[in-house]
Amino acid sequence: MKETSQSPGREAGAARDLSKLPRNVWAVTLTSFLTDISSEMLFNLLPIFLFSVLGVRTAFIGLIEGLADAAASLLKMVSGWLSDRLGARKPLAVLGYAVSTVAKPFLYLAASWPGVLAIRFADRVGKGLRTAPRDALVADSVDEESRGIAFGLHRAGDTAGAVVGIAAAMVILASSGGATGELSRRAFQGVVVASVIPAALAVLILSLGVREVRRTRILEAAQAPGSQAAESEARLGREFRRYLLLMVIFTLGNSSDAFLILRARVAGLSVLGVLGMMLSFNLVYALVSIPAGVLSDRVGRKRLLVGGWLFYALVYMGFWRAQAGWQAWVLMLLYGVYYGLTEGVARAYVADLVPAEKRGTAYGALHTAVGLTALPASLIAGVLWQGLGGWGGFGQGAPFLFGSLMALLAAAGLASLVPGRGLPAREGA
């Protein structure tokens, strides 16, 4: 009966038209769109550049990705907390995007894996500065019943940028002689140069298009009778810590997507084929993100997260057994469905679990926990694949079997340990 009596309000909130979302959400979405054009042009090719051009082993590729993400993660906690203390999200977000923009052109000169590590590290420092304040800004700009669609739009825009970026990289690669399926240093350098333009535009859009949300409005919304934050603060610590723990368990098996790219390459896809695969992955991701956000506003975010993690486990089992390039491509399309179902929803779920005045800190804690876990996750994946020292590892499928098992464990934990369906204060027993 409680479900029935509450459903009209929930339906009305979930059915809001995208055009009614505030200016901040659209400006942040456009910023992420342009940034991902730049980033995806480069970073889908980077593992192939390291592996094929520089001859770097997978264990060191895992080290590069893991260390870079770990550095970003430490800053996410600090920047999220600082944005709460200052009552200002925008300055830290702008600074973060600017740092990444300045770092990327140095890949033009990269000639060794330590050099790539240093540049990737700087790029991730920028990400660490911007991510938690940016997510908190999105959450601040909408009410709780519109969080799913707001984060879904942001994820869709971000991923649409990836589609454009990968398509641009394919054009540059083909025009540089990459149609043979191999990546040359000259082609990679051409992509680096082209990536600077959208990155710089992103910083400009964020600087001019976003306005701080007034602190008093945020606190009034959080303290309003019947609000999610006001009703759930007493159990904030327990629920949020459980969620963080489960995200860590899941992430331990969710190594860098660089390993998915290498898996497809080894399975037989050309470099252009890999880029085509990643383009289609991001297209599916973008198409699924907004409907998934709307659905999470209606049925609850927890259900989608549990279902998404179970689906991830099946996809990774497929990568474990894949024998051909086309199989990797199909699996990557399914992986895009997983991403669309969970990425925006996982971020919106944080705002369901914490009061408004602690959102920056909470997003910082989430991104820090996930990012720090990315280091051992990528190291484990690299060692399971090719081993280390005199040991040859378990082969190319091993990291994906491990990831599947960790996802199953995390999904079981989320289903049983974290109460509620995603809007805990409104969906009690």
C-alpha cells in the first residue's frame, strides 16, 4: 500500500522533461562532452601505443594506469572535502579541467613508459581535482527526485563525447596510414595535437557557463521536512560505509579498460577495429544512460546497481572465453549496456545516502576508494595475464574471470547488506 500511495509523486519526479533541467547540468554535461572528445582520442590508443610501439609489458601498463588513478583518488577526497568547506564547487572543477588540458600535449614527446606515467599522472591529478566537486555541483543543482535523470544526462553527454573522440581518432589514424592495423608514433602524435582543441574549449565552457548553487538553498532543501537527507542522517555512516566497501570489492576485479582493449587486440582486431569497437561501446553507453537514470528515479537505484553488477559478471565471463575479435566486439557492446545502467546511477545513489552539506566529501570518499583500489586491480590484472619475473601468468583470460567473481560477490553484498532501494528515506519498509 505504501508503494501505491507514493507512486504518483515519484512518477511525476521521474517524468520531468530534460528541458527542465537547470543550466548548470547542461553546462557541466557540455564540458564533459568536450573533455571526453579529447581524452578518448588519446587514451584508447595509449595502451596500444605502450604495448606495440614502446614494447611495454602488461604488468607495467597496469602499473601506469593504477598509479595514475591512485593519485587522482587521493585528490578526489581532498577536493570534495574542500568544496564542502568553501561552499564552492566551481573553482576546483575549473582548475582540474585546466590541469588535464595542460598535461595532454606532452604525450607528443613521450618515448618511454616512465615518461608516459608522468604525463598520465598529471592528467589524473586534474581529474582528481575536478571530479568530486563537479558531481556535487550536479547534485546541488537538482532535487532528489531528478538526480537519476540529471546524472544520466551527464553520463550520456560524457559518453557521446567519447563517440566523437574515437571517430576523430579513427579518421586521423586512417589518414596517417593506420589502415594497415598498426599504430605508428606519427599517427599517435597527430591525435595528441588534435586532442588539445576540445580540451581547451571544455575549460572555457565550464568557466563561463556554470554558476555556484547558493549554500542557503542547499541547506534549506536538506533540512526540509520529509527530505531524504533529513530523514536518513542518523544512519548515514553505516549505510555509506557499507556501500563504499562493496564498491571497493567490485573495483578490485574491475581493472583498467586498457586490458579490454588489449584483449580485443590479441583476439584479432586491428587498431582501427579496436577504435570501432570502442566507438560502438560508447554509443551504447550514451543511449542507455538517460533511460537508466529515469528508471532509477522510478524503481530505485539499488535494483539497477545489483542488476548491473550481475550483468557485468556475465560479460566478463564472456571476455574470459572469447576466441575471436568479433566476439570481443559483441562483448564490448554488452559492456556498454552495463556502463549505461550503472555509472550515473552509482553517483546518484551517493546523494541518496548523504545529506547535502556532505556531498562533496562523500563523492570524494567514493572516488578515492574506487581509485585507490584501481591500483591493485590493474596490477593484479597485469600479473594474472603475463605474470611477473620468471612466472608466465595464467593467460589473457584470467583477469576477466577474476573480475567476474568479484562482481558476483559485490552484487550479493549490495543486495543483502545495504537497505533500501535507492531513495532510502522515501522507500522504507
